[in-house]
Amino acid sequence: MTSNRKSVLIVAFITVCNVIPTALSQSNSSVELLIESPTELNGIAEQVRTFDSRELVSVMRLTGTHNPGAPIRTLLLSEQSTAAQNTPSWVAGFADPPNDVVIIFPDRVGSYPYRSLEGVLFHEVAHILISRTANGRSVPRWFNEGLASAAEQSWSLEDRSRFAWELFVGSDMTITQLESLFGQGRQDVARAYVISEALVRYILQRHGSFAAASVLNRMGSGASFESALYVTTGLTISEHLDRFWADQMTWKYWINFAGHPFTLWGFSTLLAIVAIWRHRQRRRERRRQWEMEEEWEQATWEEHRRKYRLH
């Protein structure tokens, strides 16, 4: 999660936090993380420092970050901190790219989409790297969050199940509707995360794993997101979204899902089958409506032509 609202809180915390930053052990080509924490979270800070920073190299590659850049300050904060008290209770972390700072609330890690401390860390670091590659230009929230989610983890059974549910309850939302979910409550934000990740993964699958990096690098050179996406993929945002929703409604996509080794695949696949049926029903209803509208317009025109003897 990104945030531009908490810079004052971050600066205030950095000013009063009496800690000695320690770098996460890293490979020469990886970004450096300076882990900071109050005394009561020292144990968790030590755990974070054991994470394999080589994983960040793949995050850099996905986001098109060629230069590790300045170290990223990673602050682990308790629930008693000012930042925690001014952040929704279900938010486990956020990034402040202009200040190269990541904030994590370890006590909030464990529920979707914040399933692990390492995942939250890599997700927020990805936001910093996305901003660096785009040279600080505004990246749409769905692309930013979707790419950060793709960077932190594989497309898990839980992700697939949640996405299948979205198809079941009715999808086909526009980009504007998807973006608006991020400003809502916890459940809507969780929906926005899973749909955004699915959409970004779809684009990467269709146009190559370096597609996102290409988009961000073009933005870093001055292009708008819309232009960068079109030059990279040959499609507009709307065209990507139309193809994305259409492809989710194919049997081939979900047959692969049915082969998942875990026991929940049956339930998820059933939801997908029902979702496909409902999607096709809605499309047939829309087509019937369009046909009726066309027939009415044609009848109106014929009547108008007869009345005024038009040819």
C-alpha cells in the first residue's frame, strides 16, 4: 500500500525514534534495507534481517529497476505508535516513496492481503522501486498495487479462490470502478487487491514478464501511463480490461485451476463454472437489449421516413 498522507508522521517518528539502523544482509546488486525498530520489536527486527535479500533482485527486475539506489529505511512500529493510531487497523504496512521509507506494523500481519511479514516487506519495497523507475510520476493505483502484489508472492490458491468469488458475484467492472474500491472499506480494498493482481498478471502473461518494467521505464522518460502501456503492449487500458474479463470466462483457464493439488480447488472451480454461466447469461441479456434498441431505432426511422417521404 502506498501513502502520501503520512509523511509528517514518518518524519516525526524518525526524529524521536532512538534506534540504530541495521542493514538487511544483501547481495551486491540488491537494494539495501535499513531495518529500524523500537526496543520491544527488536526480536522481529532480527527476524526481518534474516530474510534473503536476493529475492529483492527479482522484484527489481520485475519493476525495471536497474540501479539499487539509496537505502530504503524500513520502520517496524508497534500499535502504540502515532503512525499506527492514525492508520486503519487492518493496514499492515505502507510505503512513502518520496522519502524512501517503508512502514510496517508487525502485529497486523497474518490476514489477506498481508499474509506474511516477508510478503509485506517485499510488497512495500516494490512500491518504492515502482516510483523510482517511473521517476516519481503517478502510476495508477490498480497497476501499482497489482504489480507490488505480483512481486511479493506467487498466485496462490487463496488468490484464485478470492478471484473466483469475484467472478461469481459479478465482475466486468471498469478501471474507474476498480480504482474506486481502493478508497473504500476493508472488504472492498481486498477485492481491489485481488482483481488488480489478476489483471497485472494477465498483462505479464500475454506480453512478457518485462512488460511492466517497460511501461515504468517509459514513464520515467516522460510518457504518461496510458501512452507507455499502449506503446509496450499495443493495447489501451480498456482493451486490456475487455480481453481480461473475456478470457476469465473460458473453460480452458479454469481447467488448469482444477488440477491444483489442494482440496479447495473443487469449490473454487465450481464457483468459476457458475460465474461463467452467469457471465454468459448477462452478455446474452445485454445483446438482447441492444437488439431491441436497434429494432426500435429502425422502426422509428422508417416511420419518420414515411411521414416526411425521405429516401
